[in-house]
Amino acid sequence: MIEVKDLHKSFGKVEALRGVSFSAPDGKITGLLGPNGAGKTTTLRILYTVLKPDRGSAVVDGCNALTDASISASVRRRSE
């Protein structure tokens, strides 16, 4: 299960994410749809622990992708 709550990410004056929230349950197909510049790649980079959000939370299989380096490594292994 992936749970994303209230993700925000800015790059200078550009707001890439503004309050993104969703859940993707196990065993279901989930897609991120939106026009260019909607924040899809930024959201995935946060889930893969490549970027840190300015605020919000991202949990992958019960592991917080944002708070602990060892958990971040676990999240990366689960996404391969």
C-alpha cells in the first residue's frame, strides 16, 4: 500500500506539488495522470526517496519514505 498525504514541494518560486494526497492499495493498478508540469515525476521521486518534500507524508508498505535513511533504503528495495 502506498499512502501519500498533503505533499508539498517547491523549487524556488515554482510550486511543483501543492497538497497531493492519494492511496494506492496492494493488488490494484494505480496510475498518475495529468498534463506536463502537474507534479507526477516529483511525486514519484519523493516516493523513491530521491527528493524530500517541503511537507507532507509518504508511506510505502508501512515504511515512512521521508524520515529514516534505513527505511528509505527499504523503500527503494521494495520499488525495484
